[in-house]
Amino acid sequence: MSRHLRYLVPLAIFAVLAAFLYRGLSLDPKLVPSPLIDKPVPSFSLPTLKDPEAMISDTTLKGKVWMMNIWATWCSACRAEHEVLLHLARTGKISIYGLNYKDKRPAAIRWLQQLGDPYVANAFDEQGRVGIDWGVYGAPETFIVDKQGIIRYKHIGPLSIDIVNNEILPLILELESAAG
Amino acid sequence: MIPELGHFALILTLCLALVLSIFPMIGSLNNTPAWVSLARPAAWGQFVFVAIAFACLLSSFLNDDFSVLYVAQHGNTQLPTIYKVSAVWGAHEGSLLLWALILSGWTLAVAIFSRDLPEEVVARVLSVMGIVSIGFLSFLIFTSNPFERTFPVPLEGGDLNPLLQDLGLAIHPPMLYMGYVGLSVAFSFAIAALVGGKLDAAWARWSRPWTLVAWVFLTIGITLGSWWAYYELGWGGWWFWDPVENASFMPWLAGTALIHSLAVAEKRGAFKRWTVLLALLAFSLSLLGTFLVRSGVLTSVHSFASDPERGLFILIFLCVVIGGSLALYAWRAPDVTSGGRFDLLSRETLLLGNNLLLVVITAFILLGTLAPLVYDALGWGKISVGFPWFNAMFVSFTPFLVVLMGIGPLTRWKHHDAGDLARQLRIAFLVSIAGGLIAASPLFHQASIGAGLAVMLSLWVVTTLLASIRLRLKHRDGLAAMGRDFLSRGGRSYYGMVVAHLGIAVFIIGVTFVSLFEVEEDIRMSPGQTAELGGYTFRFEGVQPHQGANYRADRGTIRVTKDGEEVTLLHPEKRTYLVQTKPMTEAGIDGRLMRDIYVSLGESLGRGDWSLRLYYKPFVRWIWLGGILIAVGGLLAASDRRYRIKVRRTVVDTAKSIRSKPLAAESRS
Amino acid sequence: MKNFLLVFFVLVGLGAVPSHAGVTLEAFTFETPDEEERFKHLIEELRCLVCQNQSLIDSDAELAHDLRAEVYTMMQTGRPDDEIIQFLVARYGDFVLYNPPIKPSTYLLWFGPFVLLFIAALLLLRAVLRQKKTTAPQISTEERKRLDQMLGSNPAEGNEK
């Protein structure tokens, strides 16, 4: 290396570092990608929220495209996304099922009564055991499952109208048109 | 009114910082003495106004002025006065104001204590410090204004995070900032030298005491932080390799390399370019640390803010300061002449080896800290790098450093005969190996390679230090001779080194022994029940409610006895602060030099039963004792008489060079 | 020899991990101290995904409680360690491992520091050996001894800090 060029090395190293730091500003270190994408839905069988006698399981949900939304009354972000869920439910484009995660039954039922119920049905996961199978580490989390029961998409954090329009609705379209 | 005054004062400070950055620097290049002479007054002015701003914020806290948003978020009427003071720097905006204040303070100090330096050098140094100041002040004024008002005015403040309501943690940030900011002095001297084109032994001699003092503060700050984590967080850990901790450790390592490198540059005129680069690096790492903890780029249990917008501002600032300084380095460094030659076996080489190891360690700490970000950015998935990785790497590298540390002081400058060296090291070597073997064997406590290694390394340090002292004092025996030597020129510098290196040995013993030999037990206890641990008997005497100034607590009583004799009564607590209701554990600790007994309360299990964690931690205080010794050593070295001897000759020489072109000063040999 | 030393130090380093647990584990009872050790070791190696920079042994988060309970249950039903870890990795990804696994994408992380050291050592040797030969006359060891004696009571040049 020419005598003078070697003195540029520190600056070059810093430039690379700065580039990474800049990139880092738009990344969220808290997001953990899911290893469950393209894997089958974890099997579960839970009582429903509204009727403790009735059960809901993954097998009853095969054959259609559906959305799993993990939520709880203690989660403020879930409150924030509730409007979006209601909107999505009204479009009729997808069935939304909920996993009520580590919550209290009466509070959850009251919540849905007061704020509206976008869910076809809710599974009541009091202990959070099923949540662990889904790799849940914070609420809300949203999954989209295809007709074969394979998880195709996960979103961590509250849904927004933009995400629904730009990511979710196109995906639903794609999955619906696939052979079932 | 007062917050507005503070805000205004900040703006004035920025204006003065602008004056300070622009005029003296340009004046020194154009030979305009009037502009050069603006430096000192501008430094004074900057300090006065930022101090006023700081005083305004302090007054807002003391008067519970919740119309100020920052005070509303972190103050509280029930907060004890001392914590109202420390709340000023307890969060993002206020801590930045503290940074700015300390930076102005150091700038002023340089302005005052630089009578011996040529005016143009002082002007450049102060200008560079002014540029850094502009960065922080702009950041404050434009993105993080501590004086922002809030309306409607809340009746009560959000309270200072209970974790921070502690004396140790109150002092910890100021100490750290004194260190971070102090490194900017070495940085500024380096820039001034590059600009002026004159990099000589005088530059190294001027920089050295400033760097040492900054480094001492950083040492104290880090030691305090570790000590605080130990007794406050309730589970006996004292270092977690968390990004914020690493952000303080990296400048410290670079600073250590720098003070050693400055020694060579001063005495032998060698390593000049390398030393300049280190000076730039040390402060750059301080700034980088500031970025990492405030930008949200990394997750940490104690980051200040996670705001990408603010992060962008700091990043741009980093690019200007670090990028600019490294560009200057690339441009000017090639023209710096090389200094004295030295052989492969010489003190120069060993110090260079020391520098090398320290820089590599710094590099891999940076690597590990940023790895999650790098991997994510490159799309290589999410990984996490935690305590085990950092520990494994650090423990792998440190022994080499310690070995060099022993040999270095015994080695001559320029050339040392290998045979001679081997002979001088023989006893130290044998004693260390023997000691290590004994310590590793069951004779000692329990068989442990780690203990053996630690004892071997520490003995190595101690025996080589003794050999070094003996060599230095040859022909003169006795304490009186040592006393005279201490007071002589270069004496405190040498004994400072001895004390600091001793501190490292003490630290190694502390860390290793507590890691290997500590005992803990998780236990459920009923009142009256006893448990045995580490040779002590712990009797749980129940938990009572207790009311503090601004918290409610469950206060446990544990009676500790050994062989029937009472050793201590411990009172671990579980506190709930009135405003921020997250529960806090206060451990009950009985601390002695050779061991700590540590108890923390877990959960109430009903019927008066509680879960407790009991610890026996041998030698844990040696960790911070080591840190204190290192700091003391540094102070001793900084106080050496030779730094205060006025060197008039240098002033005259460089005065002549004001007229001549900077680059023509030295010819290549 | 250097390789052996490196591996040796890494092992020492890993062995010297202090037990720093942030939560009391009294909820779990173990048959033997070995079992307890195994449990602690397992949860030290797993990350709490909520607090991210803490392992399961440190974190107070609810999810951490749940995951610890999960690990405990799996241990009680006789699952081996790697099955337990695989269980969690299948659900949470590699990120749940506190220590990055040693696989090609993490070679940089595990071997990088040593490579750096090696390169730096080479550069140092090169820099030192490449210096131009000194023109000052070398003095022999004997002459040096006489010189030291003559300099007598002053601290020797070689020992000044």
C-alpha cells in the first residue's frame, strides 16, 4: 500500500461503521423474526372465550385462509389496533380468530362488548402455553395462515391501515387464489 | 421566567461557542493575533453562560417547577433534596446539559492552565473544543431542550426513577462525563498538532497530564457504576457487558493505550503518528458511546433514549467530528517524521504490544456490541451477543496483556539484551509459576485452574514490580531512599505506575475468586428458620413494613452468626416507591475486605414465609479496590513535578516557528 | 501451542461466568443439586425476548417466568437439554440463544478477535523490524554494565517511566 494511502484506513473503517449506524437507525433491534413462517400451525385445542364448554382447535380451521390475532386487555397497543381489526373484519375478506393471551375471562368479554368484536371466535389461553408454541413474546402479534394450515406471515406490534392495505390484503388475495 | 432565562443562556453559550470555534482557529492560521486572543475570553464566556443555564434547571427542580416538562417528568415534591439535584442529570436532556457544562469547564481549565503554551496552539486547542461544544449545544437547543414548558401544569412530577435515587448513582454520571469530556482535550491537542504540523515531544508532554486526569475520572466513573450495580440491583452482579457499559469501557481502554503511548512519544519521540491516532480514537469512542445510548440502535437495560431522529443528529455530528479528524489525520500524518529507532526487544516494542492488545480488545468489544446491528443490517438474521461471549474473549486476551505489563517496566528503552532480561525475570517467573500451581491445587481451597491462573498472573505483576523497584533503587536501600525517589522528578510518575499496575493485580484476584468461589442459595424461609452458607448461619427473623421518605418497604431481618457469635444483622428490603410503583430490591450486605455476605428478598410466600437469596462472595471488594488503586496510581502520575516545570525554551522555539510555514519545521532524515 | 492456549483460555473464560441471577427461583424444587445446576445452566443460556439483553436467569418479565416454567416442566418430564433448547429455537429462532451458535454466519464473531490479534501482531512485527538500522554505535553488554556503574546513584535510563 502506498505510504499515503495507509493513513486513509482509519477514515475508511469509520465510514463503514457510520454506514452501519445509519442503517441501524431505521432498524428496530427489538423485532425478533419468526421461525414459524412457512411451517404448519402449531396444534392447539383451547376453550373458547365466550363459552368455556366449547373448544376451538387448529383442525377446525383448515381449508380456509384465516388470521390469528394475539391480544389481551392489559395490552395498550392492542387497544390501538382494535379499530383496524374491526375495519378488516367488516371487509369480509378474511376470518379473524383471536388468541386471548394470559388474560382474565370477564375482562376480555367486557372489552369485546364495549369496543366491538372483530373475531369469529376467540381461544382463551389463560396460562400462555399456546402462546409459547406460537413464539409469542409480546402482544399484539398477528399471523396469517393459508388453506393448508401453513403460517405465511407474522406481524409484531399493532396493525395499521397501511400495513393492512399494503401487506395483508394483497397476501390474502394471493392465498385465496391458490389451490385449496 | 427562570427556565426562559436558562434557555436564553444556552443560546448565548452557543453563540460564544461559535466565536470560540471560528475566530481563534482562523486567526492562528492567518496570523491575526486579535482573533487568536479571542480564545480565552470566549472560553470564559461559554462557561459562565452554560453554568447559568445549568443553575436555572437546578433551580427549577429545587422549586418543583412542574411547568417545565423535564422537571414534570423527573421531579417530585417528595423527592429528597439531594436527589432533586441529581435528577437534573437523571435523564436525556439534563444529562446533555451536564455534558455541555463539563465540556465548558474543561475548555476553561485548558484556557487557564496553558500559560506556558504558545498562543497559537492554545487557540487551536480551544477552537476544537469549541466545535465539539457547538455539537452538544445544538443538539440540546434544537432537539432536546430541557427548558421546554408544558401546559397544563401537572400538580406532581413523575418522580426520578427509583433506581437512580442513590448517592452512588448520582455521582456516577458526572465522573464518567468528566472522563469522556476530558479525553476531548487530548483530542484537541492532537488536532492542533496536526493542523500546526508540529508533532514533537513537547506536544506529548502537554497532553499527558490532561489525558491522565481524564482517564482517572473515567476509571472512577466505571468503578462506581460497577459498585452501584452490585449493591443496588439486588442480585450481586457487577458487570454485564451491556452496550452502555461497553460504551464507557471502550474509551477507557483506548485511554489506557493512549497514556502508555504518550509516554513513548514524550521520551523517545517515537510512535507519534500512532499516538495522535489513539488520541483521536479515544474521544471518538466517547462520542460513539453517546450515540449508542441515545439513538435506540441497540437495546440495553439502561439506555437513555431511543429516538432515531435524535440519533440521526448525533450521527451527523459524529461524521463531522470523527470523519473530519480522521481526514485531517490522513492528510497531515504522513508528513510527521519518525522518531527514535528501537530494537525488537526494547521497552518501545513492549509498549507497542500493550497498545496493540488494548486496541484489539477495544475492537472486539465494539464488534460484539455492534454485531446484532451488523448482522441485522446485512440480512444475516438476528443474533445476540451476551455476557458469555464477551467474558470468554476478554479472559482469553487479558493474560497476554498482564504478562507484558510485568516485563515492560523492567525493559530498557531502545535495546535490551535478551539474556539480561531473562535473568532479571527469573525469580518473578519461578515465584509466579509456583504460586499458581499451589493455588490451582486442592491445597488452596478447591482445585481450580482459574484460581491458579489468576494467582499466577497477579504474582507475576507483584514480583516484577518489586524487581523493577529494586532495580531503580539499586545502590540505595531503605525506605528513606524510596521516599526521596518518590519526591524526585519522575518519581510520582513511576510510583503511580506501580500503584496502578498493582491495582490490576488486585482486580484480577477479585474477579476470579468471586466468580469461582462464590456460593449462593435460593431458599424459602419461615420466621425463625436458619440456613447455612459459606460457613455462616443465617437466621430469618421475619419481615416488617417500613416507611421511607418517598417509599413504602417490606423490611426483612436476617441475623448472621458464625460459630455461635453474631456477625451482623442484615435488613434487605423490597421497596415500592410512591410514584413509580415498580418494586425495587435493596440488598442487605455485610461487606469486609475478604468477603461479602449478601442477602436479598424475593417474594412473599404467605404466612410470613419469604423466598430469599443468600450469597457468600469472597474477595468481591477487591474488584473495586483494584479500580480505586488504578485511579490513585493515575493521580499520582499526573501530579508529577516535571509537568509543572516551566519550559521556557520551548516557548521561545515555537514562537519563532509562528512566522515560518508549518510543514518546513522538520526535515526527513 | 498457541491453539491449545487459546482454547484453554476460552474454556476458562466460559467457566468463569459468575452466577448473576436476578430472580429467586424458589418456585422450582429439585431432587438433586445437580438438577438445580442443570436448570440454572439451561436458563443462563436462553435469552429473555422481552428484555432482550438479559438471560432467562436474570429477567423478571412475565414471559421469562413462563419460559422458565416451560424449561422446568420439560426437565421434569425427562427431556434432554438439547431437546429443550431445540424446542425453544423452533418457536423463537436462534435469537433465543444467549450465546450466538457457532456456525458459518457467526464465524466472524467467534474467530474475528483472534484473527484481529494475529493481523495486529504481524503489523507490529513488520513496523518494528522495518525500521532503518540505527546509526548510533551499539555498546556491548560489558560496556553497558560499566556505564550503569558510572551513572551510579541516578535512576538508570532504562527504568524511568
